[in-house]
Amino acid sequence: MHQILWLFLLMGCYDLCLDRLLMPRQFLRYEPNRLQINKKRYYVCDDFPNVPAGCVLPSVTTIASACSPPGKIAALMNWRKKVGDEEANRRTRNAVERGNWLHGLLEDFWNGEDIETHLDSHPSFVPYFDSIGGFLERVDSPLLVESAIAWYDPAQEIGYSGTFDMLATMANGNTALLDWKTSFKQKPDTQLADYRMQLGAYVQAIEQMYDIEIEEAHCAIAIYDPDTGNGQEAQIVSLDAAELVVQSGLMMQKTQQFFFNHYPGRRPLTISMDRAA
């Protein structure tokens, strides 16, 4: 009798453990708390489990921009000179607007909400969603959408923060970081270095915050030129686990450089609430 009872108990424990293994993992989402300092983006890290409370960390893009090689900065200046300030500003505004539109649409799409309002509000942007459609078929299910994250090294007292687009389970079963971008045309490999480093940076932060392993990361660049009406399937920048380690190492080096050159005392600032009367 006891043997039968133990058998039922063991079977029950097995079923419970199996259910927990099969249950989708819940990831806590963190709302971005951004600051602008000298036109550069920073994050106040109040509730992150891996960062001291109130710590102000630079964004990944702020570090990448500040540590860019002189040739990249010169190329950007030459481009503005070539097309003119008015056209450069128009393209920049358009890039921000279409990027915000695509991010908002995809967030609602993966949350199971109605996206028709997005499609109706900006019909000229719909080709960007069409461009990325083929890649979306490779995604099985979202784990976390649009969350602030941070990486922090307590020994050096340096770190960075940012907001990633999506953590997902892919159709092949792997856990992956996904990033959405838009462009008028396909980008040459020489212009993809920052995208790769951003993927490595975000993966390193997510793994530290949530104690998980991410097997792959993809930056999907939706391509459409509204001036010519030409579009194409999204350009996909993909990194496996080994490549992500390399890119996260590059980000760590740039973070050290940024704190050495731009932070007073080479340590992060902190913000705390003054509760005095």
C-alpha cells in the first residue's frame, strides 16, 4: 500500500516539475528612466537587481557615439555637407518617426493587441512592416518586450544601460535577443559594427540581470525607400553565442574608455531623493 502511495506521490511530483519546466518563464519588465545630459542619454537605475540604487549609467548608444573613431565622425559630417542640413534633418526626423512607429506596432503585435490603428495612421510606413514579415515567421513567442536593462561591474564601478526591443524563443527553440531597425537601403558591412556591438552589450546585460543564457541575437533592418518606392526583404544581422562574447568584450572596452574620459572620478553618478523638510 505504501509503495503504491509513494508511486502516486512521485508521479505527482514528476508531473508538477514537468509542468514547471514547460511553463513559459516570466521576466520582470523595467520601465526606462532616462536623462538627457549635454544632449546625451543616460539612465537612472533605481530598481535593477545588479546595479546600486540611484546609479546613473550612460546608454549603449551614448558610449558608442562618444568612442567612435574619427573617421566615422568625419564621414557623418561629410554626408551632412553633401546633402545639406535641411535634407539631413528631414531624413533624421523621418528615421526617428518610422522607427518609433515600427517599434510601437511590433510591441502591440507581440502583445496580441490590435495593430490596425498603426497601419492606418501611417500607410507610408507599412512597407517597413512588410519588409520584416519574413523574419517574424522565425519567432515562436515573445518572452519580454521593450524593457530597460543594465550591465554593471562592481569591481571597476562602471556600467551601461539601455532599452532592448525583444527577448524571444525562436522557432528552433533557442532564446534570442531581437532588435528592430529601419533603413532606406541595405547597409554595407562597414556600417554594421555598432549594431553588432549593441547586440553583444544588451545580451551581456540581460544575462547578468536575469541569470539566463542567450544562444543567438538578430538585428532585423526593415528596408524601404519612400522617395523611390523601392523596398526589399529585411537585412538580418545575426550573431551566435561565440560572436556575442566577442562583441560584449568590445563593449566592455569602450565602457572603460568612456568612464576614463568622460566621468568625474571615473565612477558613475548617483541620484537620491532629498527627503529633508
